[in-house]
Amino acid sequence: MKISVLGSINMDMTVKVDRIPLKGETLRGESISYIPGGKGANQAVAMARLGAEVEMFGCVGKDANGEILIKNLNQNGVVTKNIKRVEGVYTGIATITVGENDNAIVVVAGANEKVDCDYIDMIKEDLLNSELVVLQHEIPLETVKYAIDICYEKGVKILLNPAPAYALNEELIKKVTYITPNEHEAKIIFGGNNKLEDLLRKYKEKLIVTLGEKGVVCCLSDGNILQVPCRKSNVVDTTGAGDTLNGALAAQIAEGVSLKKALRFANIAAGMSVEKFGAQDGMPCRAEVEKEFK
């Protein structure tokens, strides 16, 4: 089953420090690295490493970073023929500060803002030639909604990882097959007065909430709440853990496995990803995850 990923493609500028700096504080960094990233690209790489057939859709600038990022996707087995290189716009970049087993991230969208509805019309045929389309919120929200509409009309399954989070209307939520916020994002999307358990029961096997160190939770079709605990890991860098989980979940869904098994597999992959530095560099291959899964 082919998976299409429509989303951001960034270069991550990652700085390692002893701890995340306070407001107005200057700290001495240990090192700086330039690492391929962007939530869309990260999730595509995670899927490809786990054996999925994946195509990436998005935009980069006509600059050195754009060339590097497309080459990196190709090397990881991701199809890139529909990625648009935009003249006069720089490739998206994220500045990531890593310290104390956590991170703080600032994203500058750049060419990701050019992933507009006109671009969707241009690549629509190839986008819809898949069983599952995966989206995030690092491209314009108008584009995300437009892509969801056309996928829904054609009966293509949709996985929405709503990060960064915005309030979403009920109509859009009904159209997506799966929505995967973390706890903080769920409060923004659904309102802070709703109890998580009530939301999970309302959106059975649709709403999947990541809980950080507590793992991931959803409500199965039989009404039982399933919480998959976090894998015990030697944490080096948490950047990309959520993207690994989403990518692994999508790869498992594409294979038609049960949601329960897919979440167990995805949680293991995410737990393994934090044991190496860098979002994509830490993503495990299928054999590594299957070995632990057994």
C-alpha cells in the first residue's frame, strides 16, 4: 500500500547544551549540527525505514539545503519526484536546542508556506494514488483542509498529526480517519474542559493521543481504553520521537494490522528513536523494531 506524505521539509540546526536556557539567558553550547528534518519529511523517512512505500509532497527552496534534503529523502527510499523547488524562497529551517533529555524548537517555514492549494491541484492525481495520506500542520492550514477535503471525497484514508495545534471544527475531524495529537495539542483542538477519556470514547479508533513518558492511548471499537506504556529507553535526544511514532503507525496501518498491534509497534519504534542524536538519524529500521516487538 502506498503512503503519501504532504508536509514540511526542513533543515534542523541543532545545538546541544547542558540545559534549555531561561528567558534572556545566554549559555555556552557544546556542539552544532545540521540535520534533515521537518515533521513531514521525518515521518516519511520513518515509514520508509520500516519498509513502507512512501512518496513525499512539499516544497523546498532552490538553495543548497533544498538539494541536500531531497537527496537525503531519496537515500532513505522516499519518492521525491513531486517535491517543488521554489525560486527566490529559502528552504524551511528549524532551530533546536537540546539539553536535559528534552528540547526547545523554533521553526521558520520558508518554502513550506508555498505548499498551497495551487500546488495541491498540480500534484492531486499522484497524491490521491495512495491508500493513506499523512498530514501535519507545518504547511498552511488552508492547504491541509483542502487536501483533507479532496482525499475524503475520493475515499482515501487520512492520518492527521495536528502539530502545531489549532482549534479544528467537527466537520474536519469527521473527515480524517486518524488524528494523533499529544495531550497539550488535544486540549487546544477539543477545548480544555473535555475529559480525555470522554474524547477517546467519542472518537473510537480515530483519536490517538501521545502521552510522552506515559506512552500512547486510544479507545478501541469495543469501548475499551487501550494505553500502551512507553518503552524504557536510554534517552539521548527526544527530537523526532513523535514523528517516528506517527510514521511507524502509518506504516503499520498501510499493512492492515490491528490498531492495537500498530500502536505497540509504533511505541517501540519511538522509544528506540530517542537513543540516538537527531530526528532522522535515530529512526530505527524494521528489523530492529521487529526484534524488540517479538
